[in-house]
Amino acid sequence: MRAVITVVGKDMVGILAKVSGLCARYNANVVEVTQSVLQDMFAMVMLADISQLSVDMPEFSDAMTQLGDSLALSIHVMHEDIFNSMHRI
């Protein structure tokens, strides 16, 4: 099982560290990361293995949302199957 985590907002030091740190706290293993900075805007897509997640998916997602709120970032977590279904033609 994997989740897609997206992060968008104003660039600042430590975004990747804070998001990956929260993943580690809940035992979500980051397997791929891509990020870009466009002028002062930060965008990241992270793929995480959630098969050993220490909480249920909604609690993990809520924790990420709260982290985003505290940093003035938009952070969304979506199960990979739902993400793939939404993006099929």
C-alpha cells in the first residue's frame, strides 16, 4: 500500500525535513520524492509506503493537514489507488 503526498506553498527552509519527519513518526516509508521551486513557490510530490503505518489512514492524513496548516502550506494525502483512479483517462 502506498500514498501520494502533495505539498504546495511558499518556499521555506525545512519543508522536506518536516514532512518526511512526520512520515517517519507514523512509520510511513518515503520511497520517492520530486520537488520544484518556481520563484518562491514550492511544489513536492512524495510517494510513501504506508503498509506499516502506525495509525489509520485518516489520522495520518489529518496529521499532515495540520502540519500544512501550521506552516501555511497545502498538504494532501491520498491513497495511491484513489490517486490512480482519479487520473485515468
